[in-house]
Amino acid sequence: DCASFPCLNGGTCQDGVNDYSCTCPPGYNGKNCSTPVSKCEHGPCHNGATCHERNNRYVCECARGYGGLNCQFLLPEPPQGAVIVDITEKYTEGQSSQFPWIAVCAGIILVLMLLLGCAAIVVCFRLKTQKRQPQQDACRSSEVETMNNLANCQREKDISISVIGATQIKNTNKKIDFHSENADKNGYKAR
């Protein structure tokens, strides 16, 4: 009898004597597994609620005083009699609540300190670069004018000696002019 595949929705057929039986997958039941199991079959609603099946889902209609998806929560009882709201009390509560001035001031102070720190770093960096440039310029100008003050420009002197050659330079305390035409024997002329 299982040759005609009578079980639907993925059910498993078992042959019997002139009969068959279907083992249905979860969510289906019936002789041929053709009937979907009711969502309300297992009683998902609590506390005396009524279960209704809608659009392949269940909805619980809760008894008075209960709430939640499955009516599992006991709701607070509404007050008996007239409800009185004291507006003045709520207004004074709103006025007395403190604005977080301490937090705001602390945030402003932190931002200012960060800005001052960045400004100090920029100033220090600029001062260092400005101090380096005049020294380098002074070394170059003193090298052109005289051969004195070599202690201030030791690195520059070493470079110039290695390029020109130590035998061509004579260190004197006189200002000199280098001439290419009609020069004296030693290659420089005193002023």
C-alpha cells in the first residue's frame, strides 16, 4: 500500500496488512500527515487565557489582570476610585533635579588642557627649528668673511677641508680675498 506514496509532508510510510500507517514529521498529523498541527494544541497560553490560531500563528486572549505574549505576567491592579495627579509636586521635582554642571565643566577643562598641550608642542617644535636655522646661516656667513670662529662651525669646516683639501688652506687672522688673476705666490692677497 506504500507504493502509492500516501504520506504527505515528508511522512514515512509503513506497510501493514491491507493497510499502511504514516509516521508524521513534527508539525503535521492525521492518517496521511496532511493536517498541520494546531499551534494551540500544546496549550501555549497561561492563566486561563484562550488560544486562537491566526495566519499559521497563535494569539493568546488573556484573562483580566494578565498580560504578555502567553499571558504569563500578572499585571498590577489599577487603583480603585478617582486618580489624582499632583502637578505641583512633579514640577518641583523637575526643578530640583540638578544639571550635571560638574561633568560639563570637567569635559570643558579636559578639552582646553588638550588644546593647550598641543599648542605647547607646536611652539616647542617651532622654537627648535628657528634656533637651528640662524646657527647654520651664521656658520655660512662667517665662513665667507673670515676663517676665524672655527669652533662654532666645526662640522662645516670639516666638510670644506675634505672638499678643498687641507694643503690649499692657510689659517690666519687676516681677512683675505681670493684672486684668480695676478695672484701672489701663496694664492691669496692681504687687504
